[in-house]
Amino acid sequence: MDFTAVSLTGLRVVREIAERGTFSAAADSLDYTQSAVSRQVAAVERAAGTPVFERRRDGVRPTAAGRVILRHAAAVLDEIDAADRELRGLPAETGTVRLGAFPTAGAVLLPQALTLLRRTHPGISVVTRDGGTPSLVRGLRAGSLDLAILGSAPPFRAPDSEEPALTIETLAERNLCVAVPATHPLAAGDWVDVGDLQGQRWIAGRSSSDEPQLGAWPGLAGRPDIVHTSRDWLTKLRLVAAGCGLTTVPAVLAAAVPPGVRVLAVRGGPEERRRVIVAHLPHRLPEATARVIEALRAVAGTQAS
């Protein structure tokens, strides 16, 4: 075993595969051929003397050895990137926190938290990106994200089953709401009865498996009448404003809806609770990362009040 022979390119490839979930997605992201990606992984595995990834039908995931490599690769690559910036005369990025968030959190919670952070800790730099839960969790595991803001629905399971378990903190827990066109008869009140949602037309999102989700009210009898689908929450809300249908929204999004949309509570059925959580790997957090969580916590508490 001679791990000193591993190249930086090999470490970057391994990290990208861990984050993307497949060799092909990593190749597309890095603009490499898939055979080049496979060669880099083979070189890392030869140096480690053991497989780095477990191949599965739905993609790959790091082995125990792969997780060790990823943990150390994150530190090595961060130091190399910092040296590169210094040599090119760019500002040092000390105190940088890499934060992922699901899109609706990015609409309200994230901007407010970053505004607060600039006022209280102006030396901290936050780099953000959005994504779904699987992508963001892979980013945490791969070491390319320090924190992830995730949405969670009952029964509120852990974001993944990998070890070690991610450290999770609930930032807010509120009821799911429904967004209706301002011209819709249901918009006349401040809430709607769940029975009035039966037979409505819905605007939904799609998962990576291309199944409709995140749009039709849960638990309605029969198959929901989904007339439009989009992964983008703003597109869905614009379609609502145009009178094209209804969609579900987290309560946190009420402050960011466009004109022509009303966000209403739903009564008469089981509560549909949703949580906003922040997750990270279970280790002692750097000071800058802890301050970002404090800002998220403060803003989420204000919104829930």
C-alpha cells in the first residue's frame, strides 16, 4: 500500500463521484470521459489496497475505506485550493463555510440568515448551492459541503443510513400549507377545509425517479389531478398565480410568494407537519461553521414566532 502515490486529480474525482452518486454524473460534472474517471478511481484503489466505492444498481456509495479517504481528501484539497488562491493573489478565504440548502429554504431562510451574519460576523464568507436531499447529503459525506439545510416530512427519518450518522438540528417545524390563486373561490378565507381540496387541479414537482411529488395535498382520496409539473418552486407559484392550479408549500415560503397567490392553512384532516433541519458530519465544528448555524437558528426562530 503506497497512498502517497495518489494524485490530486484522483482525490478530486473520488470526491466528485461520492457527491454525484454515479461515475457518469461525475464525468459530466468534471468534463472527463467515463473511462478517465474509472482510471482515476482504479489508481486510488490500487494505492489504498481496497475498493473505495461499493457498486450498486442505483449508483455507488463509499466503502468504509472510501469514507476515510474522503475525510482526508477534503482537508488536502481545501489546503491546495487555498494555496492556489494565494499564489494568484486572490483574497484568502479563511472562515469560508460551504452551505447547501433545499430550494424553498433558499428563498427566505437563507437570505435572511446571510444578512444577519454579515452584520454580526462580517469576516465569515458563505458559499451556497441548492439541491435535493440526496445530492446535499452526498455533498456532506464527500466533504464538499460543511452544512446542509434540508426539508423533512413525517416520520422524520434520518437523511440517510450511512455511518457515522449525521448530526441534525431542527430549525423550525410548521404545518404544510396550500397556495391558491388569489382569484380562486378558496382564497376568500384565511384557511381551507381539507375536503375542499378534493377534485382540485394540482401543480407538482418531480423526483429524480420522475414520480410526481411535492405539490398535491397528501392523503386525498384517489389519484390527484396533476396538470403541471416543475422542479422549480418559483415556476410552480407563477403557475398558481396564473390560475393554473393549486400547490402545496412550506409555511416558511409564505413571505416569498409572488403577487396573485394566497398561502392558506388547511383544516379538517391530519396535520401535515414539515421540518427544516440543518445537518453536518458529527465532528467538532469550526468557529465559522458554528456561527452560521447560530444565524440560521436565529432567523428560523423569528419566522416561527
